Amino acid sequence: MHLHRYEKIWLMLGGGALILFIIILGINSFHMGMMPPSDMRVIDVTKVDQTPPFDKPGLKQISEKEYDLNMTAFTFGYAPANLEVPVGSTINFHATSKDVVHGLQIPGTDVNMMVLPGYINSTTHTFDQPGEYLILCNEYCGAAHELMATHLIVK
Ligand code: CUA
């Protein structure tokens, strides 16, 4: 079979791009792992209720204006359910799921993370404005997904 020189070059470029793409994809999925990028702490998903600090989910004051919030997500809610902190508080969110993949988003802030079974994900935010903040699930998790929400009151 005779291939034109330009056709050969074109085939080599195409083939090379394909091989490069497969290598990058392979490194991403096998070497780096399909894990939450911000945090890689793991937890036994069947023992969330027995594993500190998630055995007692809630707000824990760690300094004058800083709180740790240990939160569990489940179909279809969050524990603890309703929260209140003073204006100017910094909250360190630590969340894990007791069943499927959920989300934890607070619209109007940069709090937006996946809550995965088997992993503990964290983020931090300082609430300088008073108000009632909606905490909602933004990952489809089942029939009552749209009802999965709670509130954080900052005053
Ligand atoms: Cu939990 Cu959607």
C-alpha cells in the first residue's frame, strides 16, 4: 500500500496525540487516583457513627472566633441539622457521607464540596455577613435529593 508522505505525517501526528492522551488519562486515573483533590483522609463508611469525631456530629469551638464543624451527610439530610454561629466566625467544615455521594454547598460563598462515602473532605470559610445561609446537596443522590438541605444562621 502506498501512502503519501503528508498522509504518513498526518497519521503519525494523530496516532501520537492518541497515545499521549491515553498516557495522561492513565496517569490521572491510576497514579493520582480518582480521589477528592483537597483531602485524602479515609474513614470506614460502615462505622461512621462509631468513628470520632463523626460519632458526635456538631460544632466545636476551638478558639474565640473559630469552630470545627464535623458533619455527616446521608439520604436525605445532614447531621447536625441546624447551626448557629456569631458573625465573624470561621468554620472549618469536615464532612463525610454515610451512604452515597452527596454535596455540601452554601450558595453565595466558596463552600462547595463533594461529600463522599469513605472519605473526609474539608474546607474553611469565614462568615462576615449576618444572615441565614442555606446548606444544600448539589449531587443527585436519590428520590428526595431536592429536599436535602439545612440552614446555618450567622448573627
Ligand atoms: Cu444528597 Cu443530593
